[in-house]
Amino acid sequence: MGNILNIGARSLLVNQKILETVGNNIANVNTPGYSRQTVIVQNVEGQFTGGGYYGNGVDITTVQRNYSDFLTKQATLMKSVAASDATRYDKLQQLESVFSGGTDGLGASVSDLLNSFSDIVSAPSDLTARAVALTSADEMAARFQTASNQLYQLRLGVSQELQTNVTTINNLATQIAKSNQEISRAMGSGHLPNDLLDQRDQLVSELNKYIQTTSIPSADGTVGIFVGGSQALVLGTTVSKLEVAPTNYSGDPNQSQLLINVGSSKYPINTSMLGGGEVAGLLRFKNEDLVNAGNLLGRMALAIGTRMNEQQALGLDLNGNPGTALFTLTSMPDGYPADTNTPPGTTLSLGVQSNPSGTTQLMASDYEVTFTSGTAGTIVRLSDGKATAFDFGATNPVKIDGLDIQQSATPATAGDHFLLKPFSTAAGSIATAFSSPRGLAMASPVTATAGTTNTGTLSVGDLTTRSVPVPPAVTLTFTGTSTYTRSDTGATVHTYTPGQPIEYTYPAVAPLAGWSLTLKGTPQVGDTFKVDTNPYPALNAGNAQAMLNLRDVAMFDGGPLTDGYAGLMAEIGIQVQSAKSASTVSGNIASSIEQQRASVSGVNLDEEAAKMLQYQQAYQASGKMMQLAQNIFDSLLQSLGR
């Protein structure tokens, strides 16, 4: 009778605890990170009698959470990757909105400016046509400045978001360290503290939204959290906090890196090792996508502004004076020295190559310079990793991709590094340099005039000014249908080929100077052509035509000048589509793995309701067993009383 009572009491208690656990599961069905719990029971060892072993009921072993370490880690990892891809895609969409198309876009303003010179070609002295051209120049410069400011605001927003995320990471790391301490203490009971483990797993999952981590458990129940491959963010109860800082080129405001504080020292975390998380996506966007977009925009502003200034300098304004710069452009920033350079250090200054112009060779990239001696080393183009050896001792300035890189008199120290950002200030600084339409140098400073007694079919195909001031007058005298002499070279006989340029500098060598004359037709003996200064600049629009012809100059990566903005939009668009695809794929994978994890750890209300009915009946049956034991006990007492 006593054994029946004990079995019933044990069964009643066990089923009560199971019902409590089922209720707890139902209550936490919507709790983030909660893992469904199951009571693990076992039978109590039976008691031996002459008739065999009789059972002694049931007892609780522990409360187990339904948990898959593999699926949890995979879900956390993919959540981190998806967060990185989604963050970058969102920022790239904002970047794409900066470079709009249509009539309000930057590309339209460039085309409008170049096309406006056609009206000046038709009416060189028309101040209204000149005013329209100057207004178009103002509008183009304003749109460059607007786009540059939008990039600055986007960069500023990303920087603030990085700071906020790093603060959140440090707070979560501190909470994980506290959870480690509580779990370690609770492990002394011999049972797993399920709720504490769920809370820590949820903290780790939230942390991975911001930065991808690797978790390594310890025997005492704590878990080590590592970032960037092997940097310990949390070890037991110790936290090494993160911070955002400038790169090793601290003068560069456009790029950032992540540092980890270990004791009194700070160590940089390689961005390429961060993996997923919003911070990785933000750093990639800021250090790569924004820098690339800024270089594309800056190259456009610098190339167009410089090339039009060069052409403006080859013309005469309405007052007959040589043209002054149409656009003001700030000087390129000097190379940013690495923080590790040896003082006092050398200085690297930058400029666009001239005569011939380097504007058609510019590449939208930053450059890293590494010295292996005081004057020699390697320049790496960061956009594609192409390395070029240099030696300022032999050539100063060094010429690369249309740029002149000049070293100061102070030599460098082997191991010194510099970051060159030639296009970082161009778009934000471009502006028209004067406000009077008369200042537009639309006239050519030279003219070519046929002799009044010519009998052949010679005519001017093209006359291009190479430099100002123009050289003294030169007369070409034809001694046959394919030969001529020049007044500047005496009796030397030159060969005439229709359509082939005749250069003032002869033989034609770079840098070219003076002018270039292309004739067409067939001359007769005694025919002449004279190239001289232009006596009527107000009636000439030769330089306006040269400005108009810039539309088709192969300026940007082999494409015409007017297609430069379209190429920029296409490159940004490709990045957006690529990021969208990556975000969609990683998001779908993360969702799929989370569903698999939830199928193991999540609470199914239908299943829990069925268990509740099952164990409710078991609980009632246990009560009946105890009631039966009580009745038997009462009967025994009554029998003994008789």
C-alpha cells in the first residue's frame, strides 16, 4: 500500500512539472530566442522481491531544451551575412539616387554646355549666345557641387551609423560577458540553466546582426566570442571593446577602420576578415563604393574642367585678349603620409599632365605609393591593383595615368607609404571663374588665308591652335601638286598630302606648339597659304567650334566626353544590381536556415496543446492512484479497529 502511494505521489509531481513546462513553452511561444523545453524522466529502480522486481514509479532527470548547435550557428552566420548584404544594398540605392538621369541630371548639364557653343559658332559676337553658354557652365558646376555635397552627406551618415553600431556591439558584448558569469555559476548545480543559455544565444544572434562572430565554448560553461577571424571580443567575463577610427592615413577623411582595444593597446581589424554584419557592409560601402563613386565624379569634374580651361586658353575673348580659365579648380591634395612614416618625411604633390593634356588618360582610382629607398619604389593603382615602378631620382615628376607626381627635395625613408587621392576635391570645388560673357575666348588666335592669285582647289580642312601666343606668320608656297616650301624653314622642300596635318613645329614632335593646319584639294604651282594672327577676333568662332568638338573627344576610358556620365551611372547601376542579387540570395538562405532551426527549437502550439491533454490525463490518473491508496489505507484501519 505504501509503494502505491509513493508511486502515485511521484507520478503526480512529475506530471505536474511536465504540465508546468508545457505551459512555460506556450507562454514563450513569441519570445525571441526561446528554445522549447522538454522534461526528461526515467523510471525509479525496481525493488526485488521473491516474485521479481516491482517498479517504484518515475522521477525527473532534468529539463532539456530542444537545441541544435549546428543549426543555431548556421542561422546566426547567415543572419550576419544577410545583414551585411542588405545594408550595402540599401546604401547603394541611396548612392544611385545621387546620380539621376534625365534633364535634371549632371550628364544633361554637360551636354547643354557643349551644345551651347554651337550658337556662338553661328553668331560669334552675340552676347546673348555667350550668356547662355556661361549660364550653362554655371549650371554644370552647380550640379557637380550638389552631387559632391550629397556624397559628403551620405558619407557623414554612414560614419554616424558606424559609431552607433559599434556602441551597440560593445553593449551586447558586455551583456554576453555578464551572461557568461551567471551561466558559469549556475553550472555548479549539475543541470543546464536553459533560460540563461537561450538569453546568451539570443545576445550572440543580435550581435551577429552587427558583426560576424565565432563562438568557442569553454568547460566552465562560458563562451568566447571572436571577430575578424581571431580577435577576442569576449573571453569569459572580459570584454575587449571596439572603436571606429581613421585608416593608417589619418589625413584621409573618407575611409575608416575598426580597432579592438586589448588592454592598453589598440589593434586594427582587417576589413576583409570581418565577414558579415552591418558594420562590414557599412565599411565596405564607405571605403570602396563611396570612394569609387567619388573618384568617378571627381575625375569627370577635373577632366572636363581642365580640358575646357586648356581650350579656353587657346582662344581670344571679345576684347582680343587671350582666354583665362573658364573654371576654378582647387589643387589636388598632396599625398597623405602613413602614420608610420619617418619624420620629417618627403612630400608628394599632384597635378594633371599638360602638353599633351593628361585629361584623356585619367583613371578613376586612388593610388598607394611605397618607397623602397629615398626616391624609388612602387605605385599601386588601387582600383585594379596594377603596380608601376618609379624612381624620382631619374624622373621627377613621375608620369602615370595622366598625372604628374612630384617629390619634394626631402628624400623619403625606405618603407614610407603615401595615399594619393587626386580626385577627392575636384567636384566640390569646381565653379565658373568669371561672370562676363565677353570673357569667353571663342575666337581662334590664328587664321589661314589663301593667296589671292591661287588657281588650284586648295581649301582649309582644319586649323587648330596648339599654343598661345601664336608664332610669327608662316607662308606656304606650293612648288608642285605635292610639294611646298615654308617661309620659316627657307628653301627646304616639304611633301604635301591632302588631309595630312601641317604642324608649325617641324618635324612634328611632342609637345606640339603653334598651330596645326590641314588642307584639302589639289594645289597648283605658285599657290600660297598664309597662317597669321587673327585680326578680327569678334568675327571669329574658331575656338567655339573647338569647344563644341570636345563632345566627341575620347575622354573617359576610351569613351567620348559626353558619355562620361552615362558610364558613371552604368557602373553604379551594376553595383546596385549585384548588391541586390547578393542581398536576395543571402536573405533567402538565412530565412530557410532560420526555419530549420525553428523546427527544432521553436514552440508548436498544436503539439503543446496535445501534450497538455496527455499529461493532464496522466496527472488525473496519478491523483486517482493516490486516492486508491488512501481508500485501501482507510479499509485497513477499519479492519484493524474491529
